[in-house]
Amino acid sequence: MTAATVNPVLRVAPAAPAEAAAYFRASLVFHADVSDVAAALAAGGDPGFVVLDSRSTEAWDQGHIPGAVHLPTALIPEQAEQLLDRNVPVVTYCWGPGCNGATRAALALAELGYQVKEMLGGFEYWAREGFAYETWEGREQRDADPLTAPVDAANCGC
């Protein structure tokens, strides 16, 4: 294949397998996905982490993960110590993939000495995958979006 015929996907060659493995392993150190968080919370008992919603009070009232701690990013420096145990990892989330609020919250917490991961997909994917959530009016749940949550999640290949 000449340079002129290489497609856009392979124009930059894939990394060597060992380099790719190191990159993807490192990514998992920083991120958790919605399904894994939901499964850990649904298993009962202590999941070994706390979920933190970094959005505004108005957003929290519209819907949040049951059991999550509400701590808007701007308030983390002054309130994290009262709400969170430094020995318990924190999983942050915000609205969804188009929002970097969870990333900013994770950074603020890491700078304060907390172990932290960001939940990919945020509240948007929590709701889209059909997991129950709480609003100011009570508990709600939507049907799972088949584009984000396979009908047979056990066989999704994830």
C-alpha cells in the first residue's frame, strides 16, 4: 500500500501491542463505565467507593444516582473533607459525554488527595441504560435505549 492509498484509519499506524496494552490499562485506572458502577451498587453491601454528582442543585433535582453524594465542583475545596472519607475511592459524574464537569471534579478531588475515577457517560447514560434514578419528585426509571444498553446485557461482549 502506498501513502496515497492508505485509508484515514491506518494513516497513523496502530501502536505496538505492549504499548496499546499499557495505554488501555492506564485508561481503566481513571475511568469506570455506567454499567460497572450500577452492577457494583446493585450487588448490595459496600461497593468500596462513593459516587459523587458534581452538577448544580437544579441538575441534581432533575435526577441523580440513588445514594450519590451531591457536591458541585466549585464547592469541592471547601466541603469535600466534611462529606468524603479520604480512604474511600470516589467515582465522579456530571451530565454526560459532552460535559467535562466530572473531569474537573475528579481533578479537584485528586489535588486534595482523594483516589478518584470518572464515570464515563455521566447521568445521561445512567438514564439511557435504564437504571433507576431519583428526582425531587421521587424515584424514576426509563426504558433502556437499545443503542446504549443491549437487550441481553450479559452478552454484550463488554
